[in-house]
Amino acid sequence: MNETFYFVDTEATGLDLKNDRVIQIAIIKLSNNELKTFNDLCYTDVEITKSAGEVHNITQSMLEDKYWPDETDSFLELAEGNCDTNYFISHNGSLDIAMLAHEGLDLQMKYIDTDRCARHLLKDAKSYKLQELVKQYNLDSLANSIATELNMKSIQAHDALSDALWHHVIYSFLLRKVEKNPLKLVALSNTPVLLEKVPFGQYKSKLFKDVLEQDPMSLASMYVNLQTDWEDLLYTLQYWLKSKQHLFKQLQDKRKQTLQWYRGG
């Protein structure tokens, strides 16, 4: 059965998963070794936040004559291909998936997260940002070649179609690391990453193992109060705190109570 690969990026009015909405959908579709692009701005009645606008440079006036997201060619293409034989590929795409779900796309495709796969497979990466990965692993020439094939005038950061192109390029690079088996990338996308360094707070960029020895209660506090859907961080905190079994048992109970309180329960 023929498999289709959708390299997807969206832009939105903001980062609020509940209230913000999609305002651009860009896709590079790979099917039967042929590439095709879809790229649509989308109408919304939700105001674009200042911070989001400064990143993607989309303004409310640019959307006034556009279709609603679920009426665009891009969305309809995704909806038509939304089955478990196809692949949805993005870089840390939880926001893209959540925003598209607001518009009625309940993802059935296999999901490949090039960010998480890169963290598993590219341990020497200096950064896991799209541009930095492309630069470090000398993927610029491939990106430029594909852009020429697709008649793209330029490649630039925070442009949805450019990001979709980079998803494709990084995916192709990662695919070679797993014997050209996309199902292995699907498996890695569903496998939490053990983070090496603390991502924020007073111990930012310090090794988790060092912080555990120096100040275990700081990790305990982070675990108890973690509200975000950050699976890798939760997995990492659990991994290190489990070495202190008595403390971890108490922390699990406290975390349950904290989450209940946040949820108003």
C-alpha cells in the first residue's frame, strides 16, 4: 500500500492550546517520490498576540479575505490523507497537532517528531533547533536543492513552508540513521528522552545528576509542581528521583494533590 508523508508546520495566533487558533498551514507532501506544496493563510476571529506576531509577521489584515482553516486546501489535503498508513512529520509538533485538532483534525496518521528523534539519534548536536540542526549537519545544500525543485523563492526561519521543508530535510537525514525504516522513527517519537541538563530555574544547564547530589529538593519541587505537558522532563525527573525511593513515594502523593488543586478538584 502506498504511503504518503506530510511534513507540516503551522502558525497560530498565540501559544495558548485552548484559546488560540491556526492562521497558517504549510505542507510538503511526499507521495510516489513526488513532492507537492500546500501553503495557506487562514481566517480567524481570534486576535493575534503581539509576541506571536513578532515571530511570524502575520497581521490580522492579511487574513481578512482568507478561508477558515478547515476550508483551506492545506487542511482538506491533511483531512483526506488522515489515515494510519500515512505519516505526519513535524519538529516538536504537539502545538501543530493541538491547533489542527481545534479545527476538527483528529490525527490518525503515524506521527514522527523530528525533534525527539534528533535527541535520541544525534547526541553530538549542539542545539535541536531546526536551523541549527540543518547548519551543523551540512543539510543546507539539500534544502536549497529541494526549494529550487518546489519553486520556493527563499528559505527563512519562522516561515511555515520553510519550516516544513526543514522538517523534510532533517527527516531524510534521520532516516539514514535507522536503516531507512520510518517505523523506527515513529517508535522513537513515542519514547521519552532522558534529558541531560536542567532546562530552567536556578540550576539551568546544570547536569541533573549533579543537582540531585547537591540539592535534591530543588528537583523534588520541580517534579511536584510541573504542570506543563512536558513528557521528557517528567520522565527525567522521575528517573533521577526514583533513586531516592522513600522521598519519591512522598513526592508522588504530593504531585497528585498539587495537580488536583490546579484542576480545581
